Amino acid sequence: MTDRKSLFLEHTSAKGLAAVASLMAVGLVGCGDDALPGTGGNSNCSADINASVSALTGSTDALVAAAGELKAEIGTACAQIVTDLGGTPPEIGDSPSDENVTMACDMATAAINASIEADGAVTIAIEGGSCEVAVDAQFSCEAECSVMGECDPGSVEVRCDPGELSVTCEGECMAGATCQGTAEVAAMCQGSCGGTCNGTCDGTCSAEGANGMCEGTCEGTCTGTCTGDCVLEANASVMCGAEARCKGGCDGTVSAPRCEGEVMPPSCDIEADCQAGCDAQASAMATCTPPMVTVSADGNADLVATLEANFPAVLNVGTRARLIADATGEVVTSFGTVTADIASAGVACGAAISASFAASAEAAGSAVGSVSVSASASVSVSGSAMGSTN
């Protein structure tokens, strides 16, 4: 369950950004911020410095916003679990502190453990859930990075890993791909169904007939009161159905493309530090759909109800944190590189932007630290619930 790199458990990124801010404060004392790039740039700094500073400060804004959203989401979920199981959590509100989020989720973990110890293990089925990176924000940012001329950002279809590209497919979803069904849109299925199977289940089904969770091969549709993916067999292809989505390869006309993983760099040559800032913005601004969670247990109605209501948010925080983590390591490096570039560019450039850039690095470090708190809380609660299932 625990991925140390993705979930920031060592707080490396936050420490790195704090160090960058400290170096700037020491090395460029007395600098002002009268012309911050992003509002036209500064004539005393080169175009690539201006563009990189703008992209990285933009990534800070996105990280700060994401950190606040994640803390509120995980804090509220943990507090509600505590309340539902008979405890009194700390105040969360719209802008909870790191300390209160940690306390609420520690209490939630303890309450889940106590409930399971008293009443027995639970069974949890997790279905669906996905994230779409903010490609429009990334492409717009990259356009500002192209300081030597215009850069065609390309399309989502070209720049997304084919296995992470989800589309509405007027044709066949190819072998090895996934038909993505939801409660609202049924997906045709000839393979393993991650949701409710309506049809024939070649294996063990959790309900009478095949209208339920199918541990085996589903021949029919994935739909019901849950979200699920139907993974096609190795040599199978299938029409997913009208409006259902296909992820991983469509043999036909595609529309409404979205990328559920990292967007690859454009073919043109963009300065690496500016690119890192754009990648981080896209990841921090990602839109995620929480999974559906179904819980069953004998004699544990309160735990079942609170996990079904609140565990999707816990899992969603972990998913978003992984996306942010993948981009943040490069941002830390880029803040350091651009700091050195500003210092090398001379006093005039440093005097214009260094203090604001140092403040941006410090804010980013604080945001990453808060995301780490939320991600660690997600791991703790998830491990308690999932580690006790049968």
C-alpha cells in the first residue's frame, strides 16, 4: 500500500525547496521584487530565466491550492470517520492545519482498528477512480517557455502515453485495453470486470445470477451502482458501447480524449526548468474522480457505513498525491538551477526577482510538506482499512 517516493513520506521535496529559499536569502541580500516575471518579465534577466521563473512560480500557486484541497478533503473524511465511530475529532473546517489533519487521521486509524478488533474483519471492494491531468494549463504554460520562437504543443493524443489515453471510441477497444464503465454508462465486457457484471460470470459472483461482483470473466456489461473498468482479455477486442470510454487503444474514430497519466514533453526544444514548472502545474491541477467503495461485514454496520461514505475521499487524496509527487522532484531541482542562474546573471537581474522567487520556493516547500501530511494520512487510514480485509 505504501509508496515512499510517491507519497512524500521522507519530505525530501519540501526540505529541498526550503534550502533553495535559504540560499537565495543569504546569497542575494537586499534584493527587491519590483518586476516579477509572469507580468511581462524583467529586461535585466534573460528570456529563459524570465520564462522559467514564471513557470515555477505558477507551479507554486498550483501546489499551494492543491495542498489546501487535499488537507480539507482528507481531514474532513478522517474527522467524519471518527465521529461516526463514536469519537470527537479536532476542528477541521475549510483550511485545517497540518497538525489537526494528522490528529484526525490518527484517530480515524485507531477507531477503525478498534472497530475491527471488536467486531471482526471487513471486506472492501474498490472500483474505478481516475485522474485527468490539466493538459490545457500545461500547454498554455509551455507556450510561454518557448523563448526562441513559437512552439506547437501538439495534441493530447500525441503526447499522452498510449496506455494512459482515455477516449470515447467509435470502433473497437483493442486487445489489452480497458472499457471504462460507470453507473450511468454501461460498458460492454468480455473480460475481467472491476465493477458490477450484468451478464454471464465465468467464476465466482457475489450476487445471484451474474448481477454482482464477478471474480472471473464477465460476458455482458459492467454497470450498476458502481464505477468499474472491464479489462479485455489478451486476444479480445470489443465495442465498448455508446458513450462508454476506452483506455489504452481504440481502433476507430476517437473523441473527448483525456490523459490519465503524465503528459510527455512536446517535440520542440523547451528549457528543462520551465518544462518542470509546467509539468507540476498540470499535475497539481489534475481533476480526479474518486473510486466507488463497497464494504461488507457482519455486525459492523457503523464501520461499513462510514467507510463507504468516506473511504473514497481517502483513496482520492492518495491518488492525487502520487501525481504531484511525480512532478515535484524535478521542480525542486529546477528551483535550485534557476536560483543559480539568477545569481550568475548579475545584480540587476537578482535585484528584480530574487526575493519573490525565494518566497515562491519557500511557499512551494510549505505546500509540499502539507501534501506529504495528507498523503501520509491517506496511507495510514488506507492501511488500517485494507490491511484488515478478508
